[in-house]
Amino acid sequence: MIVGLLLALATSVAWAFGNVFIQRSGQALGGPRALIWALLLGAAMSGIAALPFDQRPAAFTGPITFWLAAAAVSGLVAYAGLFYAFAHAKLSIAVPFVSCWSLVAGGLSLTVFDEAIRPGQLLGAGIVLAGVVLVSIAAGRGESGADDGPRATAIAADGTHNDRSGTVVSRWKPPVAALLSGIGFGVMIPAMAQVQPAAGSFGTAGAVYLLGLLLAVPLAWRAGVPLAPPDRAAWPAVIGAGVFETVGFVCVNAAGRYAPTAVVAPVASLAAALTVVYAAVFLRERPGKLAFSGALLASIGVVVLAL
């Protein structure tokens, strides 16, 4: 159990760094383009590491193949929402919505995989949900945390604003994208845990990233998204996103071998609290009072879940 908790904590640290790099790469390249290149790097790194480090004691079966497909589809939804939300909203606002993944993962663990949950974990889940509700109310009042960079403007009467790149964005789109991302990760992570015995920790991450790319590239091409490689200035952010997301998934998959998902998911969700603290201290993000209260409440709920 202790090893599983330590790996889950390592996951939270890796994902907290990954969140920052995802925001920077999305703002530099646009969410879809940054997503595709981060997935490509993640798949390549995972594939290289899988050969010397992975153990694959089980064979692929029909159910494992099903969970692999489920992880790939839900992962694409999760990452598409994540890159979009982080590119157009403050981390301190978007991250609490994404953190709902632990509720979804825990629910699947209880209903599909028959894992047990303690009363304290149920309390923490309720606090996280209350925090997300507060942030959503703030979004409805115009406190959605739209990135207030030098080109940002006030929210218009039709509920839109200009983000840092000058793109007109509805104030609801980033929070909704972040919420969809949380739901996607909530399905993706327990699904990956079912694939790991046959593919290994690195191999599972690589396979999910590769299948996500096979789905994402045709969709991006049809939508007219530029797929050219990032310029030199954007590469560090893209590489950082790929590295830390991959490390996080490898750690969370490995943690599932030592502790149940209902315990691992909340501890790994401490990335939400770490990201909110980082955004407040280093990025000087100052969301509205109600939005900040919701973000703080969600972060407290994650801590309660981890106790």
C-alpha cells in the first residue's frame, strides 16, 4: 500500500508540472497542434522505455483489447479538453474541473471493479464536487478565469472574450472543456489499469497515445489544423508536456499494482492542489472571489481524499 501511495504522489507532482507545460504549449501552438505533438513525443518515449523496463505477464484478451480501445477514445477526449481549457483559461480555474477525474475513476472502481471506499473518501469526493459547482457558478457570472494577458478584453454582452492570442472564446467553453477532460481521464485511467498486465506500464501509455494519434491526426487534418512541427521556442513546452504526462501515467499505472484505484486516484489528484498553488504564486493568477473559493474548496477536497 505504501509503495502505491508514493507512486500516486509522484504522479501528482509529475502532472502538476505537466499542467504548466500543457498551458504554455497550448498558448504557443494552439491546443490541437500542441496536443498532437505532445502525444507523438509521449508515444515515442513510452515505446522506447517499454522494451527494457516493462513486464507483461498476461496475454491480450478480448476484454483487455476493449479496455485499450476505451482508454484511447476517452484519452483523446480528455487531452483535447485539457489542452483547449489550459490554453484559454487560468490554471487555477481549469484544474479543479479536470480534478473530477478522481470521482469518475473512483465510481468506476466501485461499480465495475468492485473496489471498496472509506467514509472519508466519500466526504472528500463531495467536497471536490462542491468546489467544482462553485467554480461553475463563477463561470456563469463572468468569473471563468479567462486568461487576462495583454490582448484580453472584458467579457462581452454575448458571453465571449478575447484570450491571449486574440481568439474570441465563449466564457463557458474552457470550463466545459476542462470538465469533459476530467470525465475522459476518469475513464482512461482505470481502463489503462486493466491493460497494464498485458502491455506493461510504459507500453500501456505508449499504446494509448499511439491510438489517440491515429484518431486525432485525421480529425485535425479535416478541421484544417496546422500540423507542422513546433518552432524552436515552443519545443521546450511541448517536450515538457510529453515527458511529465508520460511519467505521470507510468507512475499511476504502477501504483495500481500496489493499491486500489479508489485510493490511488484521489492521491494522484493532489496535482490539482499543487497546480493551483503554483498558478497563484508563480503565474500571479488572481481569479474572482467565488471562483477562487471553489478552486480552494476542490483542492481541500482532494487533500481530504488523500487522508
